[in-house]
Amino acid sequence: MEHAAVAITLGLAIGLFSGLFGVGGSSISTPLLRIFLGTPSLIALASPLPVTLPAAVAGGVVYQRQGLVNLRAVIWTSMGGMPSVVLGALLTRWVPGHWLMFFTAAVVFIVGVQLVRSQSPAFEGDATQLAKRRWERPPAPPPATALLAVAAAIGLLSGLLANGGGFLLVPALVLLFGANLREAAATSLPCVALLALPGTVTHALLGHVDGWLSFQLSVGVIPATYLGARVSLWLRHIRLRRPFGAFMLAFGVYFFVRELLKTI
């Protein structure tokens, strides 16, 4: 019972971060499982992945109702990313577990950098105005080939690290395709859900998914993601991303050092 209570509590934290900031939730799930439950590396890596799908859908529904999800980007990104997710997941058969933990720590650190450097006014603009603009981009829509290529690269890392890919997809949509930061976060959620499908199946076939642990996490993650997305809209004028980013930077360094000491 104690193990289940801790897993559900971790799920609540993961879901809240995911819904509130659009990135970070899936990135911190593996470190949290390693630190608080001592979960083996590959199990800690892949078991949160099945939870990504319903959690991302729950958050995406909130943003879609605000008119912030770009469905064209979702379609092409998913088509480009889903095949490479499978390839990335298969690579975990040859990459040592401690290296995957180091890579995960790097992901947490990168997410922190993104949050610290994010342009708060763009993210926290008026939701009604954002809904009217729908999608800030260059005069011509980004070509499908560009979306496919970027998604393929993101999918490879997503499969390797059993991560939804939001930590890379959000800045890619902003920097390469001109999306508003809030819209990029909103669009990333359904993309993450679709990329999680082949990743979950592949990792499960490799024996990396603990179904019971995934269920326990989902009990907390799913409602908390929905709540986090709602809170993000309510608190759009309060700048929370940079303080949370600073926490992620420190957390990434801590997790890297912790895993490094285990290998010595």
C-alpha cells in the first residue's frame, strides 16, 4: 500500500507539471521513480510512457477548447515521428541502463534551460487573443517535409528515452515554425499522445513496462494533467516558468550526480 501511495503521489506531481507547463512532466517521471521507489533503470524509463497518452489527451482537450491546437502540425508531426519512435525504443537493447539515466538527466536539464529562457509574455498572453490568432507562423505554412524531418529526429530520441518528446517538440515549433509558446505547448500534447502509442508497444514487448506501476501513476497523472492545464489558463499573468525552470536545472544536476555515484 505504501508503494502504491507513493506512486500515485508521484503521478499527481508529474501530471501537474505536464499540464501546467506543457513540458517537464514526462521528463521528471523517470528520476522520481528512481529516487523515491528505487525502480530499475529500464522499468523507470518506460513504465511512465503508457500514462503519457491519456494524460496528454486530457491536457490537449483543455487547450483545443481554447482553439490553441494546430491540427495540421499534429498530423504531420505524428506521421514523421511514429516510425522513428519504434527505432529509438529498439536501440535501448544495446544502450546500457546507466547511460540512459545520464541522458535522462540531460533531458531534465535541457527542459530547465528552456523554461528559464522562455519568453514569459508570449506564453502568458491573453487566451482570447491567442485563440483568435490560432497560430503565429511565417506567411506560408511550414512545409510538410520540414515537419516530417523534425518529427523523425524527435521521435528517435523519444523512443530511446521513453519520453513523450515535448521537451524538444515545443522549442522546435516555436523556433523553426513560428508558433506562439502557449500554442506550441498545446499542440505538443496530442503529438506526445500519438508518439506514445508505438513507443509503449515496443517497450512493452521488450519487457520494460511494469503495467501495475503504470496504472498507479495514471491514477494521479490523468486528473492532475487536466487540472494543470486549467491552472495554466487561470494563472496566465503569473510568471511561474522561470522559477520552475531553475528547479529543473538543479534537479537535472542532482539526478546526474546521483546516478554517476552509483556507477563508481
